[in-house]
Amino acid sequence: MDVVELSRLQFAVTVLYHFIFVPLTLGLSWILVIMESVYVMTGRVIYRDMVQFWGKLFGINFALGVTTGITMEFQFGTNWSYYSHYVGDIFGAPLAFEGLMAFFLEATLVGLFFFGWERMSRRQHLLVTLFMALGTNLSALWILIANAWMQNSVGAEFNFETMRMELVSFGAVFFNPDAQNKFVHTVSAGYVAGSMFVLSISAWYLLKKQDVEFAKKSFRIAAAFGFASIASAIVLGDESGYSIGKAQETKLAALEAMWETEPAPASFNVIAIPNEAEMKNDFAIHIPYLMGIIGTRSLTQEILGIKEIVAHNRERIASGQQAVIALEALRRDKHDAQAMEIFQAHKQDLGFGLLLKQYTDDVAQASPDMMDKAARHSVPKVWPMFWSFRLMVLCGVLMLLLFSLSLWHSVKNTFTHKPWLLRSAFYALPLPWIAIEAGWFLAEYGRQPWTIYGVLPTHLSASSLTTRDLYLSLSGFILFYTVLLIVEVYLMRKYVRQGPGSLGTGRYDKESGEE
């Protein structure tokens, strides 16, 4: 593996580890708000105990999420220094806001949540919990604004004098439709994770006949919030995919294994065996018209196939070659009027011209064969995209079914008499994380070969490091993060097995801490 591949692997490892903790933080924060609202309205102490018990698990997870998140931001400078130079004017702003939210507002509110019970009234503490949930979600908002800009680079322009992308409209970056769709879909997925966590553990207590009343109330809240969350995640995921499909046709075509442009509306491949070498599917089961309706919201608009996209990108690479040549002339003489005219005519394809840097240092000498290779590699590998998307969708459908049944039997007050439902809820605990990790892989791998889609190729973004440096740091990260994950699992398991008895109130089972 070369420096770029190792840098990508290291960032992928840290992101995937980090996103084990983030969704649970997002989801549990609002479940705590719901539970504490009921406590304030009813005055029943069991709901206060629910807030404190699930809040204890929230706190453990929050600490691990912050710890694993810090290193990711430093990697932009250590592993992706040219990326930071090239787009730091835009990317740095949302990261700064995220830092303020996570390390000042959010952390302060978390402290007040844990240590303010005896120092504030019920309503005051509920207000702290509410703002803690808002702060947690706002922290995610800024990260997703930055990430969405990498997918759809609105509100910025390239300055040939500074050789950097520069911000021209912060409003366009903030209101980027990809950012808004990505945010609501991602936080909804987090709400699903928090709901499934509470639902699964409550189901386990009910199966063991441990703290039954506590578990029943927790189960009901998780079932209701989880049903609303999974429905939102599915609907908003479809909308997020629609907006990304408009900005990144390659991603949409790859995740559907759509090699040819079909007459509108296109069919949906339920199962397929993609053949990368021959650019076709060796086997496919499809539903007519469905993909066209989902992907375009119409019956007449086509979805481009991979072959047509590659051919189109080949033309953009040829145009981008002219932009790179003109840019190099402007660097020698910024008053060169002819070079400026050529650059202005082709600057929209500059990023595609930079793809040729992977094959030759002198883009002007790039051969047609190099252009063909660059065009072919402008589309990510299909089979990982195709199957990660279907894995995510399968998990979503299973969770929708489970939360629907859980809510139905909660309303009928029959869920405690359905061992099969409780066991299903318990064993379904990993489903949100499988779906979330598959979704992040789909979003980030599907952007390749770009760091900023259509603007900056990944192979140009990495720092000048050695493979030895990266192997050492990657090994260190894996070791350190694995230790943190083991600590999280140990602490979570310890307090989950003890249950609300860990609060030491004298009202629950296992008060002595025995397991």
C-alpha cells in the first residue's frame, strides 16, 4: 500500500471507530429529554431514576466519543496537509464551530446534567438536558456541513493566484441541500441507535424478570421514539440519496450497478453480480421502473449508466487538461491574457485535469491511454457500493418491522407476554451500527477518487509522509482505539447487568452490585 492508500485506511479506521459512539450519544440525549419531561410533568421518581440510569450510560459513551473524535481533526493537518491548504478557507469554518459546540457548550452542559440534580429545580435541570441534546446535535450539524461540502462544493471558487479554493458564500455552504439532507438523515439514524439500545436492554431485563416496571416504561418510550426515528431515517435517507444522486451521478450509478443508461424510468436491481472487468452484471434481479421513480422523482428523466458517465468524464478530463496547462502558464505570468482566456473557458473541469497527475507529472504530455485510465477510475468499484447499500437497507427494513411490532404491542400492553418479541429486540441490538457503518462507507467510498468531488483528487491531498510513518501511526491508532472500545464495552456491560440498582436508591434489584 502506498502513502495515499495508507492515509485513507488510517482515516477510515478512526472514523469508523468514532462512529461507534456518536450515534448512541445523539439518540440517548433525546430519550433522556423525553424521560425527564415525563418526570417533570408527573413527579414520579421512577422517571428520574430512568434519566439517571440511562444518563450514566450516555456519559460513558459521550466520553469515548469525544476522545476518539479529537484525533480525527488533527489528521487533516498530519495526513492530509495539501487538502488542508487547498480547502482550509472553507473547511476550517465549520470545524471551528464544531469545536466550540463539542468542547465548550456541549461539555459544559454535560457537566451540569450530571452534577446539577441537587442544585437546580426540576424545570431548570430539564432545560439543561434539553440544551445538552441540542448541543449534541448542533455539534453533528457542523461536521456534516463540512462533509457535505466535500460531496457538493458550493459557495467556493478556485483562486489561481493563491492556488486554493476560497469561500465566497458561507450561506451557500450552510444551506447546501446535501448538508441539510445528510444532517437530518444522520441524526435520525442516531436516534434509531439510541432507541434500539434502550429497547434491547429493557427487553433483556424483562426476559430476566429484573426491574420489570423500570424496564416496561423504558421499553415503551424506546418503542415509540424508535418507530418515529426509523420511519424518519428511511424517508430522509431516500431524500439524501436523491440529492446526492443529482450532485454525484457516479455514486448513484455505482450503488445500483447500473452500467447502461436505460429508458426512463430505470429499473431497480434488487440483487446483482457486478462484473467490473466487462462493465456488466453477470446476474441481476430487477424491479421495472422503481429506480427511475426513486432516483429522479419522475417517469421521464433518465439515470445515466456507468459507461456513459465514464465517456462524459473522459471529455471533462480532456477539457481539464487544458485548464491545468493554462494554470501553469498563469503561474509563470499572471498577466498572460491568452492563458487566462483558456483557463476561464475550462476551469470548471480543472479537477478532472488533475486526475492525470496520478499518471504523469506533466499533464500536457498525458497520452490518450492515460486519459482513458483516468476516466475509467473516475467511478468507484461497484460491488462494494452495491452490497453496502443493500446491507444498510436490509437493516433498516428489519428495524422498521421490529419497532412497528414493539410499538403495537406497547399500545396493547402485551409486549411483556411476547418472549419472541423481547428476544428479537435483544438480538437486534447491533443492527443500527451495522446500517450506520455501511452508510458511512457508502458515502465516503462512493466519493472516490475525489477528496472534494470534482475539485481535488484524493491522490493529491495526502501529506508527504513515509509508509513506515503511516504503518506505525495506524497500528497505534488501532491499538489505542481497541483499548478504548474494550473499556466502553466493559463499563457498559457492568452497569447494564447491574441495572438501575447501580443508582443505589434502594428501590431496585442488584443494589449491592452483584451480577
